[in-house]
Amino acid sequence: MPNLEIKNNLKEKIKDYQDLIKESEKNKEKSLEKKESFDNVKKQEEKTKETMPSISEGDGQEGIVGSSNLTQQKAQRKKKIENILASDLKEAYLKMTPQKQKEFKLVGEETAIKINNLLDKTKVKIKTIINLIKNWLSIMPGINKFFIEQEAKIKTDEIMKIKGLNDKS
């Protein structure tokens, strides 16, 4: 009797293994089908990339938002900011020593870049812009701090017009 039980037990285990092998083969087939499907999608993407113009080609057809267009807009805005910062300071600039002029110009350009980057943000901190301008204007020798404060606020208001916001403070 024990041999019969062992034999039946072995038959069941063999059947279980055969079922596992069949299931494994089905899973393997499904996996191959998925891989083929994935490969087809990948090929379609490659074909689409080949037929569509690239943004970096710079043919003027960048799509909805082209990176070169954004860069150009940002450069134009920086130029406007620089013009606002420089306005009404020509006389004071000419009175500076060449060394101070160079420093003033470099810090002014850095300030314009920082302000331009701040304007890219959704929430613009006007106080930060005012402080940047005040720090830049303070390089000028012999300038009254009240003048610096007033100029910083005026220039900030002009800059905020570029962004389309008004200073309510």
C-alpha cells in the first residue's frame, strides 16, 4: 500500500509540475508579446521623431513654445531691465573713476540678470528687487541714501511694468 500512495503522490506532483511548466510557457509567450508590442511602439516613436522637425533645428517652427524663442524673449527683457536701471544715471556715472565705472557696470549687469531670473518666477518678490537695485546703486560714491531708496522704488515700478504687475506697496 505505501508504494501505491507514493506512486499516486508522485503522479500528482508530476501533474503539478506539468501545470507549472504550461503556465510558465504561457507567461513566456505573454512576455514575448508584450516585448514585441513595446518594440513596435518604440519603432513608431523613432519614425515620428524622424519625420517631425526638431526644436533645436531653429527653423522658426519650434511648435507651441520653442526654447530659442524663450531665450530671445528673456534676452529682450534683460535689455529692457538694463535700460531701466541705467536711466537717469548717466551724469553720475560719468563723474565716477574708470575703476568705479567698471565695477558699477559689472554689478549692474549681474543685477539685471538676477532681476530677470526673478521675473521668471510666478511669485515676484518686489522687496528682493528693490534690495538688489539699492545694493547696486550704493556702489556710486557720494550718493544720498534717500536718493538710492527713491531711485530703487522708481526703477522697481518700471521693471514690474515689464512683468505686467504693479507695486501696491
